[in-house]
Amino acid sequence: MDLMQVGPDQQPIVKPVPSRQAGAGIQSVERALTLLEAIANAGGVAGLNALAMEAGLNPSTCHHLLATLVQRGYVTKSAGRRYALGPRILSFSAACLRQVDLPRRAEPFLERINAATGETVHLAVLQGEDLFTIAKKDARHAVRVDSGAVGKTDAVHATATGKAILAWLPEPQIRAILAHKGMTRFTANTITDCEGLLEHLRAVRREGYATDNEEFQPHVVCVGAAIRDHVGTVVGSLSVSAPTMRADAAHLDLMRCEIVNAANSLSSELGNSGALDEKAVPASSLKQA
């Protein structure tokens, strides 16, 4: 991009940048993104004048934009006014890779749970304040749980997948999600008050798995467990769902064992060395949780 020339005093001479159509974008955001792209195109590190030239900006304007990006962690500054991509960019990259890679990595575990229990299995992630089911295996029985299609659900507070993730978030973040999404009553068993759910989530942390005792759909019980990455961050959850007609104590115990073992094994594959130990909790306690 030949937007600048260097004058006799070696200072960049800014050429006018062609105007954009109204409504095409916010100029400051576009300039910040252009700077990030310029750093990446330069191999990850670039100087102020080179970035100003690449972006078609006055060095002073470029400096102020970069200072904001440094403050937010998207760029780091080293000696000699050189700039590199910061840790926030790396965290976004890791999140993107997890989103793309997690269904593939989870596939054999979904298959294993489905084969062992015969029941419907889900893989879910939390993106912002929204819970998404990103993969599922339908039950092998003629009578099965109708859990709907893959996609977004507003039942983060009422599903085993949602509660398995919520349980490990900071309390202020949990409260913010619940305040934004609301706590819809899906059945008579749905927990619809924030304090009650927070107490329930404390039990999830103690036991190492979450339950949905006919809280999202009548006559359906679910067990879910969190998936962690190499730094211990919860990146998703697995759950298995069964109709109450098959959910006797022995079957619930099988569901719990399979889901906890699978979540721990998948977490280990993702580099987590401190997966929650399986707890020997009587299956009968699941329907009372």
C-alpha cells in the first residue's frame, strides 16, 4: 500500500486516504484493525513509522491508537518503539481453535458415551452469554429424548451442559449472564431464582458433575460435566440425557460414570493435568440434586 512518501527530513508525508461510503464502518475501529493486520503482515513485530506508513496514518495518530491497543493487551511495546501482537490476540486465537477443534476431538467420546448408555449425548460451549450445542448423538432406543437441533439455547440455567459450565465461572459473571438471559421457567422443577441456582452450582462444584432433574423438559433427566483445557479453563461440557422411564438408579449411575470419565479423559487430551477425580456418589442422589 503506497500511501506515504518520505520527505527530505525523513519524516513520512501523509497522503490522503480515499474516503469511504457513509455507513461503511467506524473509522477508529477500522484504523485499529488495520494496525493489527499490519503488525501480523510484518511478521509479528513492526516499528511506529512503518506501521503509520502501512496504515496511511500520521505517526502521532498511529501512536495514540497503538497506545490504546497496548493498554487493552492487543499489542505489546518494546524498546525502540517497536510493536508486537499482544496476549489478548493469542487468547482469541486459542478460543477460535478450540471452537473449531473441540467437536473433532470430542467425537470419539460422544460415540463412547452413546454406545455405553444408549442415550442422547450433547457437546456444548458458552460463547459470551449464550449456550450453544455444537454436536450431538441421538439415542439408540426407539423411545428417545427429543433435544432439538444443534444451535443456541436460552436454557443455560436449566440444562446439565449449561450448569456444568456456569459452576466454574466467577460469581459476578454468573450473575451477569443470568441477568441478561433471564431464568425462564420451562417446567415445575426449573430453578428460577439466582440465589437458588448459585447454591445449586456450589453442589455441582463439590460433586464434579451437573444434573438436570426434569428442569428443561418434563420426563427427561440429564447428567453433565465440564471440559477443561491445558490451563484449567472450562471450554465446554458433555451431557447425556435419558427419559425418566429408563432412569433407574443403575442407569443413572452408568450415565454419571460415563460422562465424568469422558469429560476427564477429553480434558486430559486437551492438556489438562488436574481433571476432577471421579466421585463415588450413589446414583440415587442424582435425581435429588
